[in-house]
Amino acid sequence: MKENKPRALLGFTARQWAAVALLIAAGIFILQNLYRVRVQIFFFHTAAPLWSVILGTLIIGYLVGRFSVRR
């Protein structure tokens, strides 16, 4: 007898569906945050799209967390 494996919907696995959902959510987030904001770091200031400022902050936070973990 054959094993009944759960069939993936349209050939995608659950992990791939999650990736597609996150990609769609990221696209919507970017489209809703296209306006430029003023960014000031110490004595430097510039203008950048809000989504890029948030993304940069997330990356910096990830790196700080990644390198500050005790081993």
C-alpha cells in the first residue's frame, strides 16, 4: 500500500506559501510607506523613504542582537 503524503496546494509547500505571504506583505508595506522622511544621525541629516529607514533600523537591531549574544 502506498503512503498518503499530504499534497501541497498547487505544488507549493507550507514554507513556500509563508514566503509568498511575507513577500506580499512586504510589498504592501513598501507601497504604503513611500513618502520621504528627514533622518538625522548626529550632525548629518538626509531624507529617505520611510520603508528604507525602518528596514535599516531592523537590520542594525538584528546585527546588534546577533553579535551581543553570549556563547
